[in-house]
Amino acid sequence: MEQDVIVRKAKEFVDSIKNEMVSYGYDNVYNSDQSGFNLELHAGRTLFLAGAKHVESIVQSKISTTHSYTVQPLISASGKLVSPLLVVLREPSGEFGPRVEQNLFRPENVYIMASKSGKLTTEHFKTWMTEVFIPNTGQKSLLLLDSWSGQCPAVIQAVYINDKDITARTIPAGTTGMIQPLDVFGFRVWKNFVRKFSDAVLLYNYDINLHERNNLIKLQSLVHNQLSSPRYTNLFKYSWFKSGYIEERPPEFENPVEYSFNTVASKCDLCNQVAVFKCGWCKKNLCFKHFFDEYHYCNTYNP
């Protein structure tokens, strides 16, 4: 498809959605999309001591840098990151065994499923609609999705609940990089956040296996919780603005990676250990133990 045709289709779609958004209100207009994450996700840079003659990249497990799982967040045009987050883990049988199921960490802000590939199928999407989207959105909503066949209008119609008025619009193929809000801005921040934490684990030689199921779930839960802070509402609004759906540019906002990892104090506010993370909710400076081990799930906002 020629570039000028793609650009024209993108503009036509955005213009039509902008007209529809007026009757729904920004709180009721949503975008959801899927993104794959390697079991271990690190930055492309290598940390080493000055003067070292041989430099090797370090990972906890080679296979974990090639195998992946999928997350599917949901954001509104008003800048809200909706809970829960869908996470689909890769399991050889396509489902969790009884022992795994019994010990699986299930935080309140993550809906967990499994597949053989770690990717969504049509059935996963149907479950996401019934268990995540419909219960957590209003009576009338507009949902923007990409052109993956597993979430086509016919699939969505099959799971509609009678008392909900849901309109789904399919973003034209080839245009998602230009006009899908999560693609345009959201996922870049999300992945950078995970990379920064993962790099810190290796840098400080912290004793956790990032590729273990419960640690993957815990990390995605904490990232979702952090990005749900009111501090980052304008970040998600900006993704809609940059995609063309909103005319007015949102006010300046904090970069979550800069805020949480680059402005952190030297010592943990709760103990005397080295602080590695600053909470986007309460602003506490936290060590690994108090952020990750003890699962700092925060809803106390300190502007």
C-alpha cells in the first residue's frame, strides 16, 4: 500500500472518530492493544567497569530473552489507565497446570491467562471483553482496536451484553504506528520502564529471577500500578493528542522512567538500604525489598 494512501486512510479515520468522540465524551473513548515482552527485557547498552578489556552482556537466562508473553492495557482518551491489565503467559500446554494455578500470584490489577505461544487467540480476546472491558467501562463506550482478525467486529458482537452500548471501530491496516494511541506513545514508555527495572536487577545483582511466572506478573502489576498514578494522566492524554484525536495539547507531564529511576534519593525511606526506585504515587524512595519483594502497590497520591 502506497504511503499517500495510508496517510489518507489515517486522516479519514481520525476525522470520523473525532466527530464520534463528541457524543461519547473522553472518559468513554478507549484504545486497547497488545504488546509482546521478552521474559527478560534489557536495554541495548552494557554496563561495565572502566578499563575492562572484555565486556559481556549479562542476562539471567538466554532463553528468556527470546521467549515472550503478551500484555494488553486499556486507556481512555481522558488519560485513565483502566484496571485490570491482561497478561497472557506462555505455557507449553496452553494452560496452567493445577500446581501452577494453586501458586499463581493474582494481583487485583492483572487478569492472567495462558497460551502455547504467549500470544492472544480469539478466545482470549472474547474473555478480555467479558471479564475486563465490559465490567470496567460505562454504559456507552467507543473502543478503538487494530485490524487483527481475532478482534474483528463480528467477534466483538458475539460477546456483547444486552445492557451495554459498545461501538468498536477498526483502525485501518498499516496506520497503527500513526494513529493508534498505545502504539504512538504508550508502549514505548511501558517497555522502557520494564527495561530500567530489569537492568537495575542485574546491576545490583539482586536475587530474583525475572523470568519466573510470579515475578513477571508482579513486575507488570507494579508497572501498571505506577502508570495508573494521576501523575501520568497527561502522558496517556498525550498519546491521543499525538495520534490526532485531541486538538488541545495536554500540559507537560513527568516521564515515568526519569521520575522513578533518575530522581531517586540515595537511601530508602523505610530502611537504610540503597534506594533504587521512587514511587509515582506517594513519592517514597524505596529499595528493592520495599518496592518489589514487599510489593509496593500504592494508591496514596502525593502531588
